[in-house]
Amino acid sequence: MMEMEEDIKSLMDYVQMARRQKYLILLPMLLLIILSVSVALLLPAVYRSEATILIEQQHIPVSLVQSTVVSFADERIQQIEQRVMTIDNVNKIIKKYGLYKKQSKELSQTALAEKFRENTELTLVTASVIGKGRGGKATLAFKLAFNNKEPVIAQKIANEMVTFYLSANVVNRTERAADTTKFLEDEARKFKVDIQKIENEIAEYKESNKNSLPELLPVNIASISRVENNLQQLSLQEKILNERRVRIRTQLNVTSPNVMNGTSSQGGGENSASLEAQYLYLLGKYSESHPDVRAVKRKMKALPKSGAGTKTRIVTANNPVYIQLKNEQSIAANELQYIYQQRLRLKKSLAELEVRVSKTHQVERGYYDLMRDLDNNKQKYKELKAKSLDAKLSQTLEEEQKAEKFSLIEPARVPRKPVKPNRFKILVIGLVLSVAVGLGIGYLAEILDGSLRGHKALEKLTGIEPLVVIPYIKIQVDIDERKENIRRLIIISSLLLIAVVAATHFLYQPLDMIWYKVLNRINMF
């Protein structure tokens, strides 16, 4: 604990230390001050020319005309920056204004473009807006700036960059609106072609299934009902005719065909004709295996046949009643034959109608599928046509610059003051560093010096406390010398401070202008 207290140095010890190492402290300090002043004065000035572009909202209410460009302003600004700051565009500007002449011999176009981008600054101006979302921030404007050693060149390039951004925004928004319109028109055209194809398919489908269409189902059902009624009527007529034939045949059996001699001449021809008519009638109604058909057939076979040498005696009927009955029998047979043909025709028609009705549900399914596709495509086509008209209106809005646009509210001007280097800052930092380095070197030299100074150092080294400590006795000469040193230090410090302040406040701008004129002279040569 005693050693720690003995190691603590007083302010007077540090003053004595500084006095002993004054040359090692002052010399580095002076050199660093001169170096910092030289750097501050010799560094070339860099000027910044800045323009402000306002993002104006759409003039026409959005509820009336809505723009098809839906991206946010900051996104479009970043996209425009990528388009404008391409290597080809940047190198055209570099060549136009003769930038980086010395570096152009050593650097590639990509490196020169990167150097140009480093001197270009884009700053978004945002504000908190309620209800806008995205963190409550909205981009109101943005600033474009360019840094260069020549203020006029900085101003020209900044204005050219502003022109690029303004024109690129107009082209970008117009192209997007035109692309949207073209896309909607192309899609509407595709749906129109699809509608025509579906309509052709429906027409072909109707033609191939014209008798089984859903709208014909009631007609087909009514036709089936009508055919069935006709069949019932034919059956009733057939029954009546059969009864009539039986009655006529009964009457014929008891009626004589000839009334001249009072005898009935019943030749085989009449009987065979009657049996043949009856056979045809039964065959049209039943099959050949039916008992009635077989009975009539046996009767026909049992009739006597005339031989080759025999003569057939033809008896001519002259009984009016008999003749009338025979005529009625023939008419009834013809009517039965007609009914038979009608029944065949109606059955065939009924079968066709039943097939139509049975196919209707299947046809209906395919027909409604086509109609549903047609309705969906028509609905989509109407929507696309409406959207296409809105997109055309939005395109006109963009072409006439009535939508959101960029407006130059503060053009780039020729800067009067450089933005860097900050000479005052360099001087202050150089002064602080020079003092710190000088004191640090002096303290390091004091630590490395092995000399014994003072009774405490001797006591620490020997471990023996001296009996008597004789202090340094100052005479008048020492006092006067100390006063003179203090006075010189104050004068030198004051002059140095005045020089720094004067160089900072009075020579700051003139030196920049002088340096700029010197650079122009060098470029001319």
C-alpha cells in the first residue's frame, strides 16, 4: 500500500517531466501541426451540386380513373436508377465531360463507371403518413447530387442526371401502361377465338344430335304419346275389322253366289280365295305355329285340286248380296293390310323416339358442358374488354402525364462552397493528435530514462530513507528564466491559435478557390 502511494506522481512531477523532455515533446508536436495544416490546405476541394425532384400525386381522382402502374414510388426510383446508371450510359457521360482523364488510361470502363457511381448520391425524402401502410412512411421527393472537383461540371452532370430520371420515369410509366393494355387486349382476343371455337362445337354438336337435344325432349315425349295413341287406335280398328270379317264370312257361308236356278254354286275358287284371305290375315297377326293359322292351312291343303286333263268350271256369281259381301270382305282385308303396315311404321317411329329420349340425358350433359364453357368464356371476355377499356384510359392518363409524375422543384446550381474536405476538422484533429503524440513521446522517453531524480527514487532504489533532504534553492536568475519561458510559451501558443483560427475562418474559402484556379490552369496545359 505504501508503494502504491509512493508511485503516485503529483502535478509538479509531470511539469518537471515536461520541462526535462520539452524538445522531444515540442518537435513532434510542431511537425504534426505543420503536416495537418499542409494536408488541410493542400487537399483539393470537392463540390456537390444537388437537385430536388418532387413526386406529384395523380391530378384526376383515382375514383374516376385508376392508373395501371401500381408500384410504389421508391421502388420505381430504384428501378430507374438501375436503368440510368448502366455502364454504357455512365461512360457516355464520362466521355462527354472529360472526367477521370488520368484514370481512364489505367482503369476499365466498369471501374470508371463504379467511380462515377460513387460520386453520385440519391437520397429519398420520406414522411410519416397515416393509413399508408408499409411502416407509415411515404416517399414525397428525392434528391440527386453529384460530387466533382469542378463546381460547374458537378452542376451540369447533376442536371443531366435529373433529365435522365424525369424522362426515364415517363417512359417507364408509359411502357407499363401500354404493356398492360396490350396484355388485356391479347387475352380478350384469345377468349374471343375460344368463344368462336365453342360456338362451332355447339353447332356441330347440335347437328349431330339434332333429334335428342334437351329442348326437343317435350316434343319427343309428346310424339311418343301420340304414336302410342295411334297404335291403340289401330288396335281398336283391327279388332273392329276382324269382327266385321267374321260376320261377313258367316254371311258368305249361308249366301249363294248364284240365284238363277236357285242352287248355290260353291266352286273351289271362291272357297280357296276365302281361305287364302283368312290365312294372310292370321299370318299378319300370328306366327305360322299358331293353331288358327295351322287350321286354315290344313283346310287349304284339303281343297280338291284340278288335274291336268280336267277342266275347271268357272261359276260367275250373280247374287248381288253375295257380291256385296265379297267386296266388303276384300275391303276389310285391304284395310287390315294397311293397318298392319301402319303398325310397323308406328312401331319403328316409336323405337326411334324412345332412342332419342334415352339419348337426351347424355346429350344434355355434353350440351350443357359446352354451354357452360361458352357462358364462362363470354363472361371473362366481357370482363377483359371492360378492363381493356379502363387500361386504355389509364394509358392516355400516363401519356398526357396526368397521373403520378416527377417534377423538378429545385434544379442543380453551381455550388459556392465545397462539401469536402472539412479543413477545420482536419486542423482540429491534427492539433489534438500533435499534442497527444508529443506528450506520449515525452512520457515514453521519461519512462525509458534510468536517471534518479529526487529523494523518493533514491529511497525506492536503496530501501534506506535519507536523513536529510536538501531542496533545490532557486536564485533570482532561475526565477527570471522561468518567467521568461512561461511568457514565450504563452506567446507561441497564442500565435499558433491565432494562426489556426485565421487559416480556418479567413483563408478557408480563398484557398479553395485558389486551388480550383490552379487545377484549371494545369488542365489547360
